[in-house]
Amino acid sequence: MSATAQPDVMNFLNEVSSRFPAAISLAAGRPTEQFFDRLHPGALLDALTRYEQHALRSADAAAVRTRLLQYGRTAGMIEEQIAAQLRIDQDVPAQADRLLVTAGCQEALALCLPALCPDPTDVLLVCNPTYIGATGVAAGNRIALHGLPEGDVAQAVEQSVAQLQREGRHARALYLIPDFDNPTGRVLDEAQRRAILAVCARHRIVVLEDNAYGLFRYDGAAVPPMAALDEAGSVIYLSTFSKTLSPAFRVGAAVLPDTLFGDRAARHALWENLVQRKSYVTVNTSPLTQAIVGGLLLAEGGSLRNWIQPMAGWYRTNRDTMLDALQSTFAQLSDAIGWNRPAGGFFLSMDLPFEFDAQAVTDCATRYGVIVMPMSFFALDASQNRRIRLAFSAMTPPQIRAGVAALGGYVAQRLEQCSKSEMHAFAEAR
Ligand SMILES: Cc1ncc(COP(=O)(O)O)c(C=O)c1O
């Protein structure tokens, strides 16, 4: 399965949202704004001051001012603190000397993908569907994509490697969101993670583990990140403060393994390659926002677990509200409609017995006042045409209830137009 052109999703959704400002958006996977008051200007200043005081313990005032206001070290300024936070909060064996502070996870992707897939015969493996930020970077860099069908990822990687080899191409990296996937909400269990690591190590495929949502688990035990299970030196771990603190900081990180498939020099060369690329992209991540993140980490004792508690509670309530609303709205249609129950993150996915495309987004917004995301926007082929992604992160519970009820109205109207054979085929397929 190879990539087809994806629509300009973000512009399309922005356009729909601006044409229907009153519509409830279950499309936007943004963090909630309910807790932004914890980051009011005074709190930001306190964090900056706290970082400055901390820095003054090992440098004089002029040097600290320079650090905050001058062009900075490309690899970052708070890499020790981020490495410590990832060790404490996520069990990721991160070390500062192989961590690159990036302008969000998005920049980490923009640096890593072309570094890992420099040749025309190099291929990036992705789940299908997957996060458009990754496939967008690949498209922008003319990196060939190969979509893995849903199901057993390790097996799909093995088969894809063989198929690509027959075509004279090489799978170089696998982009993966093991926890609370965007867009599907699924989690890979530990056995699946270990199987993927084994097959990737065998074929020297680098795993890019994007863990943007990992701290937002609402039930069940945490599964270790792949970076924590990696013994071969195959995982680059991508982290971000966009969901835990605020996307406005534009602070994230890429953490390289100790060795790249057993080769420490190769890992160091990759790290230098990434640093050089960054020096031509953003030069360095803003020292001021790094300092604020650093100050917040200091105030929190190095861990964000307490900080995110109220947010996780809010998201859990939103998820449960959405699940309840789906149940009461679609209970009568359980043969025709299905959805998953994500254990964390911001999204769930819903199966429909009819296609839901860009025109459906507009119809749904115009006539029912709700905006949802076609899963096809995240897909490399037509396999996702009958699915949508519902985000429960940014809305309030009353908005979620109203949005799901409105979606129910749209679905009921579409179902009336669905033929009996379509409904039967759908029930069979499920
Ligand atoms: C899976 C995933 N990765 C990366 C990002 C980008 O995050 P950042 O703000 O850190 O660039 C997002 C944003 O929604 C995301 O969902």
C-alpha cells in the first residue's frame, strides 16, 4: 500500500470552522483551555525567574542573561531537565547528551524523517491511518511512505520489508504512536511492542516512537514505552510539552538510543546530523520558552505527574461523557455503528456504514452544527472512508453531548439513504 496525495486537511478544517463558527468541533485535537489560567503571565514570569535563579547557581548574571537572550546552543538548554523528566515520568532511559530539544514534536519529525530516509529508495513505514504531521513531513521531503494495514504491526512490518526488498527499496524507519494513537486511540500492548522491536532490530529499522499523549491514561496499567523496552538501540523517542503544559511553548524533544543498533559512533553521527539540520531550520529552540518550561519543571520537582492530574481528570470525564452520549444516541444502531473505548489520549474512532468525506463534513456542519474529522484524512488509501475520528479533549461535557446528539441527527438522515445491502455488508464486515 503506497501513499496517495492527502488533502490539505488543516486548511480545510480551518476553513470549515471559520464558515460555521457556531458549530461544535469534535474535530480539533487540541488540549483543553480549562487549565491555561495556571499559566497566566505572572506564573510564566515566576517560572522564568525560577529558572534564572537556578542558572545563577552555576553562572554569573551576565552569562545567564546571555543564555536567555542570545542565540543559543542548537541542541538545547534544558536537556538535563527534560531527560530527567522522561526518566521519572515515562521510564524512558533518556540522557542529556543524546537528547535534542526541538520546537515541539513536529520539528523533531521534520528533522528525523529526512535524516533517516535520505535516499530515493528509502521508505518510511507508517500505520494506516496515522498522524498527518508525520506523513506531511514525508511528503514535503519526498520521502516514500508505505502504509501498514491495521492489525498485527510486527507481521505487517515483516511483510512490507520483503515486498519493498523485491522492489529494490528499503524500509529505514517506522513511525508509530503506541499510546493513545492519533487518530485511532488504540494502544499497543507490551507483547506487540516487543514483537515490533524484534522485527525492526532484525531489519535495522529505526522506530520513531511518538508519545505525545502518553501521560494521559485514564484507566488500566501503563504499558512501558518502546524506548524502555529497546535493547537493540532502535528507538528514537519523541516527546512534547504541548499537551502537558501548552503548545505555545513549542518545546519538545527527540531522544536517541545509547547506541544505534549497537554502534555508539553511528548514534553520535545521527545526533550530529540532527543538530546540524536543526541549525538550518530553527537555529535553536527559543531559550525563553525553554527557560519557562525549565522553571515549571523545577517547581514541580522534575515530574509533570501532579501537574497533569486535573487535566487527566478533565479528559477522563470528557471521554466518559462522549462514550455515554454515543451509547445513548446510537444504542439502537449498534449493528450499524461502532466505536472504540480509548484508555487514554484525546480521540476515539467510529465506524459508519456509509462513506464520510469532505462533503459530509460540510453537510454535517451546515445542517447539524457539528464538525467531525473523516478518518480518510489520515489514510493512505480508501480503507478508512467509512470511519471518523472524534476528539473529546477541547470541548466541555455539554458541548460533547450536544455534538454527539447532532452527529446522531446527521447519521440518522444518512442511514435513511443507505441501502439494505450496504447495511448488511457493514454488519458482516464488523
Ligand atoms: C501524535 C502527535 N505528534 C505530534 C504532534 C505535534 O505536537 P507538537 O505541538 O509538539 O509539535 C501532535 C499534535 O497534535 C500529535 O497528535
